[in-house]
Amino acid sequence: MLEDVQGRPDTRQLPIDEVGVSGICYPISVLQRESGKQDTVAQVSMSVDLHADVKGAHLSRFVEVLRDSAGEIGPGSIGPILRTLRERLGSRAASIEVAFPFFLRRQAPITGSAAFSDYQCRVRGRLAEDLKVSVAVVVPVTSVCPCSKAISDYGAHNQRSHISIEAGTLGEASADDVLWIEDLIEVAEAAGSSPVFPLLKRPDERYVTMKAHDNPVFVEDMTREVARVLSSYPRVSWFNVEAASEESIHNHQAFARIRSQSLATAARQEDSGGGW
């Protein structure tokens, strides 16, 4: 029988916060809000904590757990994966991070011409005393500058912007109380001047251009609007929002950021009469 070297005792009495594997390129199936699932390719990291008296973790078991999950990622799959990791590795805490492109079929607003848009997504989970899961997505939008529109005789400068959202939940999600990737995409797109479409014909381009011009927004507007909507979601326990615009008339970007923890701190300070 071959010796279990990782199982040897360690006398330095130093526990390790996280040990695991990263950079796993793996095919996964992502559950979708409406129905079914889509196949994509993910970059996966997995880890556990290590007791002070244990020399090493059995790294092959991480890949086995991922394999046995059938590569399925969704609101109900993160908890079982992490529980299996803890059991297989004999640890108190387990974590996973899965980053992948997510595709949605988008129709142009007038002609209905359809093609796929991709969104960079990430699902993270940690199981220790309780289960914490977060979903993150980066959504491209069009934004028209309110200042440019207000001071110009005609036209206004516009830019490609990206709204980044990460929203966290606690505990297991029920079938009727799930935070879907599609939910976050819709919240972000509604906050911009106009969504970005993969395929536009001339009638669509005319419509999108005029719609955006009628709905100018700063990065501050987009960030606040996303935060306002997420604050009303009972399932969301915390969130981070950032809007960033690649300015078309400046050699820099503009950005704004809101963290829900900061909102809570500000509210407490206002209640106590304090300031920043």
C-alpha cells in the first residue's frame, strides 16, 4: 500500500486558511431562469481550510467533487458541492469560485433580428458556519452624457459603459426565491441609457440611438439606480455595484461605486446625527 504523505502529522501548529486548486478549465452547465441550462466553459477555483496538525490536502479530491457534480452550476448546486468538499477533505470550511461567459439570445427592438450576447459572470460560494453565495456579472450598456445634452445646440456625446454587479445571499435558495444571472443583467440594462445589442438593422439603430438620447445618465445615475433596485430584493443580503464609462471625449474613464455596507454605515451615522 502506498503511503498517504498528505496525511502525515505536522508539528508546526499553524492552521491554513485556504488550500486548494485554481485555474481548472472545465465544461459546466449553467441553470437558466426560464428553463433548461446552457453549456459553457469555466475557470474554477476550489479550496478548504486545513487543520494545524495535518500536513497537506488531497488535491485530487477537489477535481473528483467537481466531476461528480456533473459540472452543474446553479442556485441550488453550490451548497451540495461545498458540503461534499468539507466531508471529503475533513475540513471546517470550503469555498468555490466559478467564472464563465454566459450567453443570452437578444432580439433587436424593431426588426426582431436576433443573435447572442455574452456576459462575463462569476459565482462564488463559501460554507463555514453558514452558506454564503454571490453572483456577479459585467453588463455593457450605452450611456449618453446629461451635461453634454444640456449644453449642446444639438447632439450629445455617448459612450460604452459597463455595469458590474455582485450580489450576495445567505442560506439555501428556494425555487421561488432565487437570484438569477438574468435578473442582474436586466437590472443593469434598465439603468443605462440603452441596452447594447449584438445585431441591429437600420430601423433598430435609429430607435436605439433616439431612445438613448432621450434617457441620458451619468455613471452616478446608473450606480444609484442599480443599488436602489437591489436594495428592494429581500433575497439579497449585500451587494457591490460599479458603473464605468469609456469616455468618448476624454482620455480617461469615469466610474462610480456603491457598496451596500457603505449604505448601512451612512444610515447609522445619519440616525445618530453623525457625518462622514
